Amino acid sequence: MAANDKNILIYLPDEYADWEGAYLMSELSQNKIPFTVVSETKNTITSIGSLKVQPQAAVSDYTADQVSALILIGGENWPNMDRNKDVRALAAQVLKQNSVLAAICGATFALAQEGLLKDRKHTSNDLNMLKAFVPTYTEDANYQNQLAVTDGNLITASGAGPVDFTLELLRALDVYTEEKRQHWYNLFKHGTPPPAEFWS
């Protein structure tokens, strides 16, 4: 892989949350925007809902200069600092080089553990939950009680907000016009039918 190749990486930990990346992967696929599903290793992983997935690569196969966006999907094993070590290190480097770093649900706990939420507006599943899982967390003043938050190149979201998370990523990755993104959001969030031209 050439050093100037840029990749959208979607990281699935073992015991990942099935629903949190599904909207995004569907939209990227339908728009023929390539992405790579990575995990801690290339071994088969199993979701919370018992869906088995074969990752395309291990996250250690990539360096930050090869990544345009790193998207961390939530799951049960994020609070364990002995897990997902390679992607934690990569996340810090991606954020530093100003590429997109996105985390939803339990993945936000890992960013907090690594100090990557410092001085940035962010959200998670719940402030008290975040503080319970990450006793070193001191960024209460920057916590936003919203389903998804973007601050520069950092996107964070609650596990209850996969549609909101996807909307923020569609913006960050420049998928659709803003008008079409809003129609998409209203359709999947509120069931509001879009105008006929949405489908063309």
C-alpha cells in the first residue's frame, strides 16, 4: 500500500454493536465510496447480536498517513484498556494529523481514557456513565447532552444516535448535498418521506 493512499477505516471491536455503523456503511456502499472494515486482528469477530464478520484487515496494517477517516463502532469491550490497543494509538495519531476521527457509544470511553476528548466538545452515552467507566475523565464542561457532536475533525455520538452519527459523518465525508442530507435524516430519524427528486 502506497503511503499516499487514503482510506476510510471502519473499526469493529469484538462484541460490537450491530446497529451503530449499519446506516453509514449502507450509504457509503450505495454511493460507491470505498471503505475497509478493520478490527484488532483479521480473525472473525462476533457482534452483540451474534452476527459474525470477517474483517478485511487488521488495524495494525495501517499508519495514520494512510487514513482519511477512522470510525470506531461501539461495543462491549471498549472499557477494557487491554483491548483495541493498536486502534487507540492510531486514533491519537489520526486526530493529531487532522483527519476525521469518529467514535460512538463505548468507543467514546476509549477516547476519554486516552485523553483525546480534552478541550473538545463531545458526547457519549451519558455523562454519569462516562465518568463511571473512566474515573480519570475531567471534561464535564465540554460534555454536550446531544446524540452526536462534531468539534473540528472529532465526531462523537451516543449509542442511541446512530442516525445522528451517520448524518455528522455524511457531512464530514462530503456525501450528498446538505439539502439531501437533511431529507435523508428526516426519513430515517422521523419517517418523513423525502421529495421525489431525493430518489434520483
